[in-house]
Amino acid sequence: MAEIPVEKKSSMGWLWVLLALLILALLAWWLLDSDDDDVDYVENDAVVAAPVEPVAAAGMLAVGESVDLDNIRVTSLAGDMAFNADVNGQNMLVLFDQVPTPGDPTEGEYDINPGSVLNIEGSVRSASDPLPEGVVAEIPAGTDRYIYADSIEMVS
């Protein structure tokens, strides 16, 4: 028998598969890459801190929203259980409930005067709703919402 020499051809097919996978990966990366070139970055020195409960600016206080306000300055008295306060630059009506103390010049638990600084916890309520039980106050015309204080702490 004659021996026929058989030379094995080297297959380069794996190289073509590898090249095709590389091209597909680059194409996918290019298509799925986020376009960060259009983002404008602004540098400033402002410090932004997220509050535990979202509290908007006074003009943005929504009815039903809970408030926890610190160092609020009383601007004027509106009655025995009501006063106006500067809340983030806006004059807001604040109502509260207190038991009058007979014979006491402060008329109740709190001696609130214009210029007093308070910490207030409560909620924003609609002026068109009935007043909370125990609160005796007049809501001025044009008032659409007020703060009902559940807790008042005198700071100064």
C-alpha cells in the first residue's frame, strides 16, 4: 500500500468568530453608551441637605403636610390661641390649643409675644375646614391655610 501524506490544514475559522464577537461587542457598547457629552456640570459652594421629612418653603406648604419648624419668630398676635409667624420668609397664621389659666396674666400655658422665638411641630390645615376642637380663634379673610401647632417650645 502506498502511503499518501495528508497534511492537516490549519483552520482560521475561530479567528473569524472571535473577530465577529469583538465587533458585535464594540457595536453594542457604542449603541448603549449613555451620552455624557451633553451634560453641563455646574460647580458652586451651595450645601444641600435633605431633611428627614420633606418640608417645603412656606409658600409651598401643602394642606395635610406635617411641619417641624425651629427658631420661628412671632411677628404679631392674632388672638389668645393664634399668632402670625415668619416661616421661611412668609407670614403664616399659627393656631394652637391651650387651657386658659384663671388669674394668670399669660392667659394660658404659653406667653407668646411679638418677637418670641419658637419651635413648632404640627400640621398644615385648610382655613375652610372647621377649627380643631378646643381652639378659639378668628381666621383672617384671605387666609387659605394655617399651621395647627401640636407642640410649641419657647426658645426665647
